[in-house]
Amino acid sequence: MHEMISTREAYGEALAALGEINEKVVVLDADLAHATMTATFEKKFPERFFNAGIAEANMMDMGAGLSTMGYIPFCSTFAIFGAGRAFEQVRNGIAYPGLNVKLGMTHAGITLGEDGGSHESIEDIALMRVIPGMVVASPSDDIEAKAMVAAAYEHQGPVYMRFGRLAVPVINDRPDYKFELGKGIVLREGKDLTIIANGLCVAPALEAAEKLAADGIDAKVINIHTIKPLDEDLVVAAAKETGKVVTVEEHSIIGGLGGAVCECLAEKAPVPVKRIGIHDVFGESGPALELLHKYGLDAEGIYKQIKEFV
């Protein structure tokens, strides 16, 4: 049985670890430190933690200012507020001048659960991906989330990281695991089709591949943790090799991983693509696991949709 840890917890721990390495690392939050887990950093380094209050736009501009003074700011809040409410400040205050600000956004997707559709961000990847120069990444588990924060810290320029509230299985606990921004990871070889997933959809995608194998369908599974820059070489090679591609994401099928993969393949290797995700609807209130089931994002739902497609 896999250990279950939420990626937001990993985010908090990774920030605290970075704080030990470099005193220029500062963390900003918009009055949600206990939910985003930045409180872990605050406890260790109170003098380098800034609560901007419920003023997300202001927080982004504070982060921008701090970065011009040689600090490495991590701005955190829920994805709906960081990518949504503060979009213009992220675009014009951070990305336009190319400042070294990291955005750690938690409670993304529908697994925010009981908070309902107003708070469930299914558009954040699309919003951030369209901003020039913004790196956009979504980790599949605790191990990947920590590696992603470390990579974002090393990267010069703005990075958007998407974390979840729900505890998810640790799947990357193997000695050969290597994280690199912009590089996908092949988790399972297969010849009949390719499943490309990210975030908490990677684990159920692997499970769905096992169910397909029982039916004699051999699925290759790729974890594309970085949506931008997309690992186009890997996506194109997989499409050419298997002839069919399925994308799986806890995000709208418009403008996210599915959109990025389709844009790439339409230009470089046209093959049939099935996008599994949120189909142009808002989320709703309910227990996270039940929502994943309802929206077809659990292993069973992914399996069924792929069966119909194949």
C-alpha cells in the first residue's frame, strides 16, 4: 500500500528545507498559511514570512519588489485566487519584467471538494500557460512536489506550481527517479496507445493501464509534470510509436495538458487524441473522492473512457 500525502504538505516542507539553504528565500501568503502549509516555513523563519492578508494582487507586487532586491519570493494562496484574482499582477508585475518570483498555488482542481465550484480552480493552468515566459508545473506526488520546488528555486524566472489538498499515493519512490523541469517521465511502456497524465491523475492513469492490460490493451503511460515548456520530443515520439494518445488531468480539457498536447501533435504528429478532464463545466461541492468518480477521473472512469476511445 502506498503512503498517502498531499502535495500541499510537500510544498510546506520543501519551503522550510529551502529556507535552511538560502536566507534569501522568503515566503508570502494571503492569509491561508495553515491551508497552503506555508505555516511550516513561518514557524522556522518568522522574520522571512509575510502575510499579505486577503490581498492577493498586492502580495504578487510585494513578491515582485522583493525579487528586485535579490530575494527569492514564493507567493502562495489557493490557485483560484493566485491565478485568477491576481492574474494581471502576475502578468504585468512578475512575468512581463521577467522577475524571479515563484508561485506556489494550492487547493487546485475539483478535489478542493466541499468548498465547491467557486473555489475549485479548473482554469489555472490555461491562464498561466498563456503568459509568456511562465513555467507551469503540476506534481504527481509528495516526492515530485519536493523535487519541483527545488527545481523552481534553481530556475531563473517565474514558475507556477500547482498543488492539491487531497492526500495522494506516493508513486515516485524509486532509486532511478529524476525530476527535470520540461522533461516528461515514461512510467510504463506500451504499444497500443499512450496515456499522458499529470498531477493526481498519474496514479489512477497507471491503475487504468493495468485494467486495460487485462483486456489485452497495452498502454504506455507518461507523466508530463511540466505543461510548459512541454516535452514535445517525448510526446511526438510516443504518438508516432503508439498511434493514439489520451490526456488525463484534473483541469478543464480546454487550455491545459490536453490543449498543450493537441497543439503540439496537430503541428508535428497528427494522431487521434482523447482528452479526459473537466468538460467545460464548473466543479461542485462534495467529498473529493466522490467528485473524482463523478467527473470520471478515478481509475475506473479513466479506464471506461479509454475503452470507448479505443
